[in-house]
Amino acid sequence: METKFTTYLLTNWNRSLLYVGFTNNLSVRLIEHWIGNLYSHTTKFNIYYLVWYESTKYVLNAIDAEKKIKKYTRAQKNILINSFNPTWDFLNEEIVGNWPPTQEQIDAAKSRWRENRDLL
């Protein structure tokens, strides 16, 4: 199976805030945003609704796209989202298969966090 790297934009419920990131597993990353982290911006403002994404097989392309989009103005980000998702639908269910995530999905994401922490 080929690894995909995805650059993505999230928003909050009323679509007033945006967050850009990249990942090698968009489905799991969306669940991680849902679970939250005490000190994260996305948790503080409930920014976990996917409105735009772009995948590539090259990690450096995804990193470059993230850096480029982070420099965009809000108007430029709106244009990017509108060209992909004109109604700003929340795309989480399309990626994860259901939304919100089930307890089983949440537990699996937390397990992944613990495994990664143990590797450090």
C-alpha cells in the first residue's frame, strides 16, 4: 500500500477559524483532533471539521503545501476552500466513514498516541 501524505484545512462549527496541517493518515488525524490535547489551539476552539484536503505521495510536497497555505491570508484560504468545497461541507464522514468517531475509533487513536510516546 502506497503512503499518502495529506495537507488539510479544518474549521470550527461556525466556520470562523481555520487550521492548516499535514499528516500521513488523515482519518486518524481527524480523530486525534476530535479527541483533543489540553494545550492545542484546535482543542481550545473546537477546530476539527475538515473543509479542504489535498494528497500527494511525497512528504516534502505536503510539507511545502502546508507552509505555503500557512502564509495565505484568510481571503486566499477561502478561495482555496471554495474551489474544492463551495458549500464548506464538513468532510469528516467522507474520510473517516462516520462522524463523530466511535469510542472504538477514539480508543485506537489513543493507543497509537501511547505507542508513539513509548518510542521516544
